[in-house]
Amino acid sequence: MGIQDGASHCHLATAAPDADTDTDASPSSLSSLVTQTLTLLRSDDLCLRVQAAKEIRRLTKTSQRYRRYFSAAVGPLVDMLSCQSAEANEAALAALLNLAVKDEIKQIKIIEAGALKPIIGFLQSENLALQEHAAAALITLSASSVNKRVISASGAIPLLVEILGHGSSQAKYDAVMALYNLSTYPDNLGQILQTGPIPQLVDLLKSCKRSSKTAEKCTALIESLVGFEEGRMALTSEDGGILAVVEVLEGGSPQSREHAVGTLLTMCESDRSSYREPILREGVIPGLLELTVQGTPKSQSKAQMLLRLLRDTPYPRSELQPDTIENIVSNIISQIDGEDQVGKAKQMLAEMVQVSMEQSLRHLQKRALVCTPADIQ
């Protein structure tokens, strides 16, 4: 795009009313302000155009009324995306982003006006702020069902996945949000999968807070991708991949936990013999038992289904040895629909945690016995 990071900065001196108080202004004064700003936006002076774009951004930040009034600004703002000035590009992107919030007509209009090509270019920019603005713009634009196919056809998906691995923290967040929006269009899932995003998603999942929106969207994407055998194999082969999902199942937001248990259930349902042991090895049972009590209705149902599949046999057994994981899991499956399901589940959860802790301690003791001096240096 030939962006010039050292472009001159415009110094703004605006005296417009605050966007939050525009209801107090008369229709004539609002109309005059909009007309004046649009006139500046069409000026031959780039500095004045940047000033107008920043003013539109300010006025439309919280005001749906101004977003309607500035519909005519879409074309001139899109034109600014081709300017050889990073400041102009950023100002235009930010204004367009505000105009498009919760407005599918404008989202479509912005794409039709030619915004996508420069935005794709910005995703590859070395200017991190511009890259972040571009990724953020794609979150809003990809909210439109009409735009999802157009955006994916533009080549945005591989670039967003690249940002997942190498972008700034903000750009990574914006990229995963945009990819999630695009993934809700079924034909895009195959394209996302072809870029090999599982390692980047797992790394992002490991580094973010389990209860964050980032974790929620990462886990939602992973749940969709493991619907394909290639996605399941990628998650299993990725170091710490299944563990990252299990940790979200244990400590994520209610929605994240729902996606996490859905991910593991999809894997086990597709090929129980291949994925049962890798899932069990990551200590998933306590979290699943907790979900049967505290999860969303969907989480509770999925957790129960997964517990059945994770038993030695997915079918009921008449005889089980006492004080084993299988016994406790079998009990919770057989009794969870009873009248006192919460009390029983809590009691069995406590038993399960105790068994898990004892097993973990024994595992650590065994490791300590075989540990060599070289291992602990």
C-alpha cells in the first residue's frame, strides 16, 4: 500500500457538541454540523479530510443518530483508505468502523464502495496500529451474512491466521474475533482449516485468561474445526492442545466451557477409540463432573454424554468395583436425573476430586522415583 508512517499530523480544533448530548441540539444546528463536516471530508486538502474523519469518528462513537446522518460519508471515507498517509488511513477506518456498528446496510455499503482491497493491504502493513484498525474493521464488516463470503474470497483468512501467530495482542484479539464471525458461514470453515490455525489458536488459548472473550472465541473456533478429521488430528498432535481445552472447560466462562466440552464430545463421538485416552490423560473428569452441576443446560447434557463415552465401555455395567473413577462416573450418570441430583452430584464431585488428587500425587511420586539428576537441572 506504500503507507508513509511519517505523514504529517493534522491539529484539530473542533467546537462541535458532544455526541452524547446531540439530543439537546436543534435539528438545524445538527444539519449544519453534518453538512460542514461532509464538506471538509470532500476537500482537496488532506489535512481537512483527516480532521473531518476524526470528527465523524467522535460524533458517531455513541450516537446512532449521527450514524444515520453521516451515511453519505461512506464513499469519501473509503476513498481515504487509498491515501498514502497512515494517519488518513487510520482516521478513515475508525470512522467507518463507527458508522457500521450494528448496521448491516452500511456494512454491505462499505464493502461495495471498495474498502476491502485497502483493508486487506493494511493487514499486511508493518504499521501495527494500522494492522489493528484493519482487523477491527473486519470484525464489524464480517458481522454481515452477505459480507462473510466476500471477505473470505478476498484472501483475508490466511492473513488473519498469520496475525494470530505474529500480531500484537490487540491484533490477535481482533483477528480471532473476525475469524469467528467468518466461521459462522459454513463454506468458510474449510478455508480456515486449510490455513492450519490450530497451533496459533492453542497458543493464544494458553496465553489468555480462561474467562476472557478471547478464550471463548478461540474455543468456539476449535469446536467448529474439530468437526473435521484434520482439525481433530491437529488438536491432538499439538503439544498441550487438548490440555488447553480441558483448562477452559475447568475455568472458562459458561459459554467457553460449553464450547470446550462440545469440542471434546465431538472428538470422542467421531472416534472414541482414538480420542478417549488422550482426553482422559489430561484429567478432564473433575471438570466434567462439575459441569453436570454448574454448567449451562447444554454443558450439562454434553458433559453427561462425554462421561458415558469416557468410561471403559460406553454402555451401562451391572458390576463395578467400589471407590474407582468408573464407579463414581457411573453413579453420576445413573443418578443425575433423580430428584436430589444437585446434592448427589456435589457429593460425588467431592469424591471425584479426592480420587483425582490421590492419583495425581501417586503420579508425581512415580515421576520423582525415575527422575535423574540431569532431569532436574
